[in-house]
Amino acid sequence: MAILKIARMGHPVLRQRAETVADPTAPEMQRLIDDMIETMGDADGLGLAAPQVHVARRLVVFHRPGAAGEEDDDMPLVVLFNPEIEPLGEETSFGWEGCLSVPGMRGLVPRRERVLYRGLDREGRTLETEAGGMHARVVQHECDHLDGILFPMRMTDLSMLYFESELKHYRGAEPAEDEAPARAEAMA
Ligand code: NI
């Protein structure tokens, strides 16, 4: 396994549409999965998409937060090739996001509250899951990377794009309901 270099906003690989993977079980894909998992762990991230490690293929890995959005060391790891997302219902919600490719920044981003996602796991089997809350947010964030979209491009109010180190000023000025981003939420 290896820790891979993470592309940052401005690199062309983050702007393009990634290619479908024909065979998730191919040895080079298995190696890529393992390297992405190691890279994500090293960077203390909640999720990682292949374009973030300079590979323009449709593959994401992420930790699945619990139903209540809680984070702990036992979050299941999801490996997903060629994902498709279908919104469930009309509800959207705002939450703080960060990205390993946009280091040091946080933004308040609207996402669908509930989605159905499907794709292939690392054995090439079909995976289909309903997700809500933080789980749904992480999936949408990661899959956006496959279409060249970074979280600031989803924001509706760029005055809510912050340097992480300045968030304390926001927290001091606003009610507690918009809490500061949790660690994992901040890096995907
Ligand atoms: Ni990201």
C-alpha cells in the first residue's frame, strides 16, 4: 500500500468527468482501493474520490456515519464504483463541509437530505443503499468529485465560505444550531 498525493483545487483532474470502471476486481483497481483507504486514513478524511489522487475513474471510498450522524472509530467503510444517486423526496439541508482538495476551508453547503445510491463494491457486486443526513451528505460530496464538482461550486451563499481558522469568529457571533464542523465532516 502507499500514501498517494492529493490533488488540490485548480488541478485539471478535479474538473473533468471521471471514466466508468469496467472491472472493479482488476488488480490495479484493488491496489487503488487499498491506496485510497490508506491515503484517506493518513489525511484523517471521512471520504476520498479517485480524482483526488489524480486518477480520473469513477471510484469513491468513504466511512459511513451512523444514523444519527455520529462518528466513531467503527464506522463501516464503503467502496463504491460507478455510483449513481437518486434523490428521495424534496428536502434539502445545509451543513458544513470541507474537502481534502480544498485544504483549510469550510463552507455551508445545501444537499439532499435523503438519497438512494447504487454502484458496485470491490468484488463487483451491486450495492444499493438508502442514506440520510450526514451519510447522504458524504455520498453526494464524494460523487460530485467524479463529475468535476467541488463543494464551493454547490454553495448558494459564498459569504459562508470560511477559512477553518476563522470559524471561531462565526461561532461566537451566531446561535449554536450551526455548530462548527465535526472532524470527519470537515474532510471528504
Ligand atoms: Ni472532497
